[in-house]
Amino acid sequence: MSSRERQTRQTGKYRELIEITQEVVQSARVVLNKSQNATVPDVLEAAKLHALRQQIEHHCQLGEQVIDQSRRRVLEGETVPNTEKLFSIFEPHADLIKRGKVLTPAEFGHKVFLAESQQGLITQYEVLAGNPHDHDHVEVSLAHHRATFGHAPHCYAADRGFQSANNEKACQRHGVMEVSLPQCGGQKTSERAAYEKTPEFKKAQRFRAGIEGRISVLFRGRGMKRCRAKGRERFEVFVGAAVLANNLLRIAALLERQTKKPKKSSGKAKAA
């Protein structure tokens, strides 16, 4: 089909879907009106009825929001901001995430910012709102590290999405000795290319690659693969629990390694 034929067919299908959704919402509203003044002598049953009416009202509002955004976007040709869109009836807090992947150009859920120390401990995590750029978090993460440890990190390494001239200046301003942020786009100058080939820069990038392994551990071994709890607050608790489990197990491994280290000889001997 041509783009015009696809648009025409899509518009017709959306009209049908909007009409069906309107009928469903109207029927639910009728039930709410009829049950508004219902008298239930049993206290428990009255509480159940109240909770059920609240649930129906909640989904009616979500249904009306879906109808409104669909009409504006498809029928009226309006560009609806993502902040005004509802992507999931069952998880209204879900965000639209575009990360430039070919196979999955759009994903739904939440971005999570993670910062990891050299010892493999997650020193900062945050469930982000919307689809912010990576380079927005450098200054905040530096301030968080200083507030937590009392000083700036010796090395700050991240992928190219975090790189900008302002972020590199921020690292220097905070006192970071080694800044490893690969240039994001554009032609590299000879000085920049030489800088990114230095052993220190490459070593920091190898360290940065470890965060991918840490994310894999959180997914496979710490339960962060899928959140079955409802609501954004429960989602944040879910992520925090996975981070806590990771740090506790990592601390245990570090302590075990420390106790297994052989004691060095002092170089002195006694004879009796």
C-alpha cells in the first residue's frame, strides 16, 4: 500500500475502535450512576462495592484519555506530546523510550540510571521520568558521588551518549583526574583521536564496559527482569530491591576474598 492508502485504511479502523471504546466507557458510566446510591447493609460488601466503583471510574478516565489522544493524533492530525499520551491502560506510568535500535525502535517502560564503583557496588540508581538524554545526568551523578563519599571520583567513565563539552568541563571542575567520555558524533580532531587512544582512556572504557555485565547480573540473577507489581512507586521499590541484593552479595564476596588472602610474612623469626 502507498502511504496515502495506509493512512486512509488506518483512519477508518481508528474510527471503529474509538466508537467501540466510547460504547464501553458509556456502559461503565451507566453502571456507576446506577450504583451510586446503592444501599448495602453489610459493611464488608459495601467496602467491596466502593473499591469496585473506584476501579471502574479509574479505567473510565483512562479510556477517555485514550479516546482523546487517538482522535487528536489520527483523526485530526495533531502531534500529541508524549507527556500527554497514555501507553498502557494497566501501567499508566509507562514511558515511551527510543534508543535508536533497529529491531526495537520503540520500547515501553522506564529508563534506569546506574553508577558503579570500581569494587562492583552500585553507588547510585534512579528510575527516570520520560526519555531524557544521557548527557543530562553527568553533573547530577558527580554531585551525588561527592555527597556520598566526600570527594569526586578519580575516574569518570561512561559511553558516548554522556559526552559533551560541558560535561567534560564539569568533570574537571569537580576534580575528576581521568575523564573517559568518547566523543559523540562529528569528526574527531587529531588531538581528540590521540586522547581517546591513550592507555588511561582505553582502560577506563574497559572498566565502563563492566556496567553492561552488572546490568545483566541484575536482570538474570537479581530479579530485575520483569516487574509484576503495579504502580510507579512499586516499580521503584522493585529496582531498589535488586540493587540492594546486588550490593549485599557483592560486599559478601569482597569480605570473603579478603579473609582468604594469605597473610604476608613480617620478615622476622623467633627461636625458643
